[in-house]
Amino acid sequence: MQLRIEESIIHQFYQNDGQVGLRLAPSALNEDEQLHDLLVELTDVYTSKPAKGYASFLTENDEGDASPFPEQLKSWYDKELDFVEFSQQSAKLLLEQLQSYNLLEAGFLLITRYQHLSSEYLLVCFLPVKEGVTISPDLAVDRSSQLDISKVQLAARIDLTEWRTAPDAERYISFIKGRAGRKVSDFFLDFLGCTERVNTKEQTQQLVDTVQEYAKQSGLEAEQRQALNKTAYEYCDEQWKQGDSVKIKDLSEQFAEQYPSDNSFEMFSKEFAQQREKEIADDFPADKSTLRKLVKFQGQGGGVSVGFDHTVLGERVHYDPATDTLTINGTPPNLRDQLRRYFGIDS
């Protein structure tokens, strides 16, 4: 990834006697190879996170307590504050939030302004640490703290270009959504003073339902319907990998090339949304996990977890709706080995 770092700084949060403390950096980091590699790794991890939300700063019409962060950001962007002062104010604000929520989080707050392609971004990220073992210069075993980049959960990226040129936009902020059952990301949004505007999971599910219904009403054969689903999945997945939105018009054009029809997918999606009273946006960021429903059946419950590709339904896998029975011909090798060992059958 081609990145050009403009400014970067790191502040430390530490635990002390059941309290969280803050050590502020007095100056910005010098750009070097190590910093560049760190940011590249971090942006790669951030981009690969399957569950991300999209937000914008709170307005007067929104509920919730306003945070000073948006005004601090504006003051810095308008050059009323320098970068170091802005970052220190942000760190102090995050400390207040940690204390208010009684969260004892040790780690580092990284704030980086960088350029990628034609856009300018501000990455605000809390880097967790992990204890490890290393070998010191005198060849002794020593314990040390290391950044745990893969475990990053508190991170948001502000598209500064879109924020300044289209302040009414609804998704110039992207953020990592917390793991199931956790509200950590909500706490981070409170710190930033923004709110989620686009429900990517809901929009993607609406797309999946629309594609499947379109294929059904178009009178396509089973293999053609599978091919249409695959086309939709590959297009959406590529958009997700590139960090781009899914565009209904573009997908409609791909469908038209594959299976020409008098009723375009673009028109059908609007009609279908009206029938269901569920609006689907013309373009939206896709949810990675929901996209898989286009090419894979999966579900779990009652101690059973099952998943298989659409292409094997009717071949290796057969479903009888009358008896609600699923028949699988030929089990996966690793599952077969486990079953044979369990029953004492020689492989």
C-alpha cells in the first residue's frame, strides 16, 4: 500500500494501583522505515477486519452527549492548533473516557495523518500490548512488552477529504465494530463524538435477498442462479477488498452482460425494496460475513453446525423439506477421520 505519512504521534496509557494513567509525547515522531512499516501493517489489519461500521460526527438533531473531539479536530485542521497539541488534547479526552467508564486499558494511542491515493486520512487507533519473552543483547532471557497489532479493536479512520468537502455525508468515518457481545466500539465512538449511520450488515442482507429473488423471478435454472450469485459475490468481495462501496448500478450492468433481461437488476432492486418496505441504498459498504450467504449455506443450533457451498446442493448434499432432513454424501476427510477413530474403525 502506497502511503505518505504527514504527521504521527504516540501517547502511552498505563495502569498504576488500579488506575489508568497517561504519559504524553512532547513531539511528533520522525518518519522512518519502522514507522512506515508499522502504519502499513496496521492499515492492512484494519482493512482486513470483516466487521466495520460507518459513521459521521453528531449533529444538533442527534441524541447523545457531544464530545469536544470534533471541535478539536476542526481547530487543528484550520491550523488553530498544531498537531502535537491536538493529539495531546485527544489523549486527555480519551483518558477521561477511560476513567468515566472505569476501563483499565493499557496501551498506546496512535494518531496519524497520511495520504493514500487522492484522499487524506486521520487514523486514531488504540494499540494494545502483550507480554512476551525476548533475548537481550547479553543473551539473557528477558520479558518485554510488545504491540499486539492483530488484536486491535479500538480504531477509527476519518476521511478528512470527504469530511471537509461533504460534511453532510454519512460515512466519512469508518471504525472497527466490537466483537459479539461487546460494546467497546460504542465507547470509542463516544470519545470521537460520532454515531453510526450505515448498517452495513442490514444493507448487505437486503442485497443478498434481492439478488436471490431476482434470480428466482427471472426464471433462471439452478446453475444459472448459482452463477448469478457467484458474480454478485465476486463483485462485492472485490469492492470490499479495495475499501470501495457496492454500487447497485455497476452490479446491474454485470448481470445484464451475463443474462440480458428487460427488467434490470437496478430497477428490480427498487421495486423489491418498496414491496418489503426496506430501503436499499444505491451504494453502500458491504459486510464481509453477510456476503458469504450468496455462495454458502451455513447455520448452527442444537449442537450442530453445518456449512456447504451452493454448488453442492442437489449433488453431494440433498435436502428434503417434507421431513426437514439433510443428507450428505461423502464427509470431509478430517471429519471422516475423527468419526472413524471414534468408532474404532481402521482408516
